Amino acid sequence: MRTFFPSDSCKESQLNAINPQSWLQVERGKLSKLSSSHTNSSSIESFIKVPEPPILPFFKPIDYVEVLAQIHEEMESCSPQERSTLYLLQFQIFRGLGETKLMRRSLRSAWQRAGTVHEKLVFGAWLRYEKQGEELIADLLATCNKCAQEFGPVDVSQLQVEVNGCSKETVVMKGDKSLENVNFKIGDEIIVCDRQKIASLSAPFHAMLNGYFTESSSQDIDLSENNISPLGMRTIGEFSITGSLSEVHPDLLLEILVFSNKFCCERLKDACDRKLASLVCTKDDAVEFMEYAIEQNSPVLAASCLQVFLHELPDCLNDERVVEIFSHADRQQRSIMVGLASFSLYCLLSEVAMNLDPRSDKTVCFLEQLIESAETDREKLLAFHQLGCVRLLRKEYDVAEGLFEKAVSLGHVYSIAGLARLGYIKGHKLFSYEKLSSVISSVNPLGWMYQERSLYCEGDKRSEDLEKATELDPTLTYPYMYRAASLMMKQNVQAALAEINRVLGFKLALECMELRFCLYLAIEDYKAAIRDVQAILTLSPDYRMFEGRVAASHLRTLVREHVGSWTTADCWMQLYDRWSSVDDIGSLSVIYQMLESGGAKGVLYFRQSLLLLRLNCPDAAMRSLELARRHASSEHERLVYEGWILYDTGHCEEGLLKAEESIKISRSFEAFFLKAYALADSSLDSSCSSTVISLLENALKCPSDNLRKGQALNNLGSVLVDCGKLDSAADCYINALKIRHTRAHQGLARVHFLKNDKATAYVEMTKLIEKAKNNASAYEKRSEYCDRDRDLTKADLEMVTRIDPLRVYPYRYRAAVLMDSRKEKEAIAELSRAITFKADLHVLHLRAAFHEHVGDVLAALRDCRAALSVDPNHQEMLELHSRVNSHEP
């Protein structure tokens, strides 16, 4: 969903195609030299482009805390059938905030609290879709005798269908009472049935056989013109006696289903419905049967077909037959197919379709169905906005405008960004600027408002808007990228690099890495360029640069020609240097190069996964762990990696079992280390500390490199500190530092602090700050050792916020200081700064407490409810909520 625009305009008519050949020569992977031209801003502009920030298809309320609180309040009194939909809206809010873990938790809650079979189907499928690629985890759990089919098939037979059968007490209104049987003639065959049993199947049969029709006094009745075969009628006769269908061919069941519908035989129809539902196994079955299910109003069969389709997401959306079924269902057909969960279903289908191709016709069709399915204003505004975003991408501007206007009319202010973008595309720049200015002046402004308005002004006004956008929401990447590119155009290389490094210091965004790669190319720093492109490929092996026109792997090949080769020994030296300086991106790049040159790939992929976890890239880390397992050189090594895979996905006890299996085969460093790590995490018993210490000591006796031994010594020191063995812990940290495990400075500082030597602790943390490339956490920790010097503490925490604005402790500390100084409004405002862009439980909790302290019960209750949306089981939050709720007027 990205477009590119030149620095002086973002008008579509002025978009220029990117031509990497202007600076890359494909033959033999050679780069054209920029030595004579890189000082020329126009040549730099030819390949340093800044992507225009997309209009995101997300629900982004002005005050997400207020909306979360409203949803939480509604959950307290809603019916079970409404709860899943409320969790879905909660999911949409967290999605707009980029809170992946909270999104998944909301989806899981929707699934767990599903009030209907249809909701269970939809949310189970959604969770399965979110967990694509995790099949290995289920296989590994199976080896530990644990089932992982938490989102397995739903028993659709649980679907409750109202069946109104005819009363079995029949009264013969007319005719011969001696006529116990009735002979149904079909073609040349006669099928003898029990008259009263057949009459009990439905009111029409009852009227025919016992009422005032001529058939009531007839022994023989001709059914030849009613599309039922002799075998079908015999089966119906048997059902009228037994109440069940034996083994019946699917084609015959379909025939009986149609007949039962015609004659209103609801018990028979329900039996056919359920029997057919049990026979749906494949996608082709589901396609065929879904047509009958919809035509014959058979909800159980439809649910069974739906389950097969959803189980095969996203692949089934490549089948036009399936897309046709979902795209053209009317309200009644949707009701048959998915009951009351239509909105949830089309939310899922729309998301999958947008991930496949947001411009596709099927995406449009699903979003149109989403609009049809929406009932509340919140549902409608989300659907209108999402379809508006897709229409904008498809350059269907007039339609997009109407959709954004509808979303705005329902209260979705973020859709105004879509209207402004459309106005600019149509040449109404001043209209777009004034549109955003009006929003900014009428509400508490958010970062995206200033970012969007910056597109419609120039010079100092644009710079001011972008600075304000960063101040209000430092997670927005576009302002940093624009400033970096602008500085580069002014030939201020170091300032440009410093600006893009600001955001990369706390947010590893691929588009920012790509821009920095281009900056390094412009100044012909190929070593830095190769580092960044290799880190990009580690994070996303298929990443494409320049609006998707060039594979990053191809650019890496070209740049590689300009960088000298490293031997294996060189690589290890480089890895030690970068690991010791806590340069995680540099370490990733070195490992990427080592993997290309062969060697122990299992070990290298494992190291890669550790770095990726440190960089908060869990999906990439899991991919590396799976590769480590695949390339393990021995069974005991493979078991260790399997243990880490299980541990990292929350299966701690199973991870421990894998470590023990590995140790039985071979006493290795990694097996002992894993066992110690998993045991320390899984056991709440403090007595296990001695076992953990023993395991780490055993690990240190095994062969390993100093990178891992440094980590083991650091962990051992931490356990010893918890046991009160400060001198032994200090020895561990000192030994770790001797082999360049830089992070051990923090552990040693803790020992000095516990010995009441804050000054030495402060000095120790200063050493870490000086050595570490990524040092926000070090500044934060050092702030605790400032020995009552609030100015030093404040300076360190200001530095933390400058380096990594996502760390929330500094906001909480500053707010607490302000509160102690009786500056309540300023304290609350400091917390609100962080809350605006990060849904953090602890910040919400503290603000709720502050509101309670100043007597603002409604604001306190709002924050309590929002915080409980983030963590419903947080005990202190529950207690505060209960206390505040009792004071609500």
C-alpha cells in the first residue's frame, strides 16, 4: 500500500518511476561510481525517495482509551452472543495501535467466549490464520504427548436448529380408518408406507392423508411428479418409522433434502442436513454442497462447508468458485451460511484478501459484504473506511471519497486523511491543508494529523508539522525518513544518518533500513550498505526495494562486489566485536555472511534467532530457530533447538523435556543452558535456584565459544544475586567481562548497589553506556543509581526517551515526581504523552490512580476499563477498578 513521490510534490501526475539502473550496473554486479556526482542533489534524488505514508485501513479513534473503556463497559452487561463481536472491535483498535500481542489476545478471547458455533468457526479459523507456519510446534508437542489442536474442527452438529414437527397424535378427519398403509406410486414402482407415520412428518402430509383431501380416503397416491425416486421414498418411509437415516448415498440424501423442503418435513430435513454435513471432507465437496445448503436452507450443512473453506485459508481464496460463494451471498444466504456472525466472517475474509492483494476484485467484494453485514455505527465506519482505502488504491477516487465521507459522518475522524489525500490528488492542495487544520483545531491533535498535513505544505511549515508529528507520536516513521532525505539533499550526510538512526534505535522498520542503505550507497560506504541489506534480508528474505521493483538479494549481490572478502576467522572476530558493543544489526549482518560461506549452520541460525529476539522480531526469530533445527548437525543439537522453539512459544515444560532428552544423549553447553533457563522460568519454588546454579556450572564446563559462555556467566551471576551470594555473583560478572560480555556491567552494577555503593554502580553503568551501541536500557538502569541527584536521574531518563520513546518507565517516573510536587495536571499530561501512542497497562494504571487521587472518578473508571482491556487479569488493576467503580456517581 505504498506509493512514492518526489520531494517537492506528492501529486500522482508527478510520480516518477524509480530506475535503479541509474546507479547500478547489472552486468557483473558493478556499481556506477558516484564520486563525481554524489554531491549533486539531483543525482541523489534519483534514487533516494521517501514513500508517502499510506492511509491505513484501520479503526483509529481519536481517543482509543475512551473507546476501549466503552467496549469493556458494554461487555459487563451484554448478552453472550454480543461478546465476541465486542472482542472483535477491541481487536480492531489494537490493530490500529500496532499491538500485535494484544490483537491476538482479543481474537483468542473472542474465540473462547464465542456464543455460537458460527463464531467458534470464524474466530478459530482467524487464530489459525494468524498462526500460519506454526505447524512444527504442534508436531513437537505431539512428541511430548501433548495435543496442540486448540483450534481444531468444530462439531457443527452442535448447531441448534428449530424443528417444528407435526404432532404424532393424528385424527382422521375423513376417510376409512382401516387404511393403515398408503401406497405411493412412483413410475412403475409401489412403495408401501405407514400412513400415520408419514402423516406425522409434516403438516402438509398430515392434511393430505388425514384431512379433507381425496388422498385421505385413497390407498394409492401417485408421487411420480414430485422429483423423488422409489429408493428415496423407501428411505423416507423407513425414517418415518425409525426417526433416523441409515447409510444413504449423498446424491440420495440431496434428493430427500429437496423433497423434505417441498413437503415441509422439518425433522427429515434436519436429519438430511446433519447427515450431509458429516460427509463434507474436501473443498470440492464444500463447493458442491454449499449450493444445496443455501438453496435448501440447510444451516448445518452450510456450516460444515464453511468450516472446510476457512480451514484452507488463505489458499481457498484462489479458487474462484469459493470467492463466488462468499462474494454474492445476499442477506438470507449469509444467514444460512454463517448465522449472526456475518460481520465477523467478512472481517476475516477482507483481511485475508487485503493481505493477498488489496487491489483485487475479491477484496472489494468482501468489503462490500462487510458493509452489508455491519449493524452498529462502529462496524459501519470500519467497513466504509476499509473499502475507501481499497478504492483509493484502485484509483477509484470518486467512490473512495463517498466511502470516506460516510465513515467521517459516523465519527471516524481518521477517514478525513483519506479525504485530504483525495483532494490533493485532484489538485486541491489548499482544501487538503485546511481540512487537516480544521481537525487539529477541533480535537486533541494526534501525530498522524500533523504528518498528513505536512504533505500539503512546504518549507518551514512542513518541517514544523513533521516535528510536531514526531513529538506527539514518535512511532511514525515517515517524519524521520523525510527529514533524513531532506538533509541528504542538502549534502548534510552525517545529520541525515543521525536522523534515520533515531528511529532505527527503537523501531526496526524495513523501510527505514532501506533508506539508510540508500544513504550509504550515495556516499559509497559499501561496508555499511552491505551490513544494512544483509540485516534486511535476515528480517525478510524476500524483501524488495524501490517500490518492489528490485529484490534486496540482487542489490546485495551488486554491493558485495565492492566489499572485501572475510575469512572464517575474520567473521568470528567481527562477530565478537559487534556482539561486545551490543551492535545487534551489525551482528545480524555478520551472521548472514557466515551462513553464506558454510560452516555450522545450525549454530549460526540459533545465534541469529537470539539477536532477532533481542530486536523484538519474534516471527523472524522463530523462522531462524526452525532453520537451526533443520540444519542441526546431531540429534542432541536438534533437541536443543526444538526445546527453544517450544519454550519461546510458551510451552516451557515441554522445552525442559527436550533439554533433558538432549543431555541424556550428550552433555552439551546448550542443553544445560536451556534446561537452566526453562527451569528458572517454570518453577516458582525458590529452592530450584541451587539446581539452576548447578546446571549453569555444568554448562560452563562444556565446550563452547566465549559469546555463549559470557551469557551463561551473566545468567549465573543473576541467580547468585537472587540467592544473596553477592561476592560469587561479582566474580561471575567480572569473568564475563574478561571475555567481553559487555552486558555484565549491568549485573555488576546491581551487586555494587546491593552493597550500598551507588557511586560505583553508577560508574559501572557508565562503562556499559560507553561501550554499547544500543544503550537506552543502560541509561534507564543508571538513573536508579544517581544517589538522590534528581537532576542526574532526570537527565538519564530524558536520554532514554530520546533514544527509545517506547520505554514507559521514564514517563512514569517523571509523572510521579510531578505528582509529589503537587503538579497533578502536569503529571497526568506526562502519562498521557505515552498513552497516546502506546497502550501500556502500567501507564494506564498510574493515570487511573492519579485521576482517583484528584477526585475525577469518571476519568479513573475510564482508564481502569481500558487497562483491563489490555490485561483482564491484572490483580491490582481489578482492585482499583472495583474501588473506583463503587464511587461512580
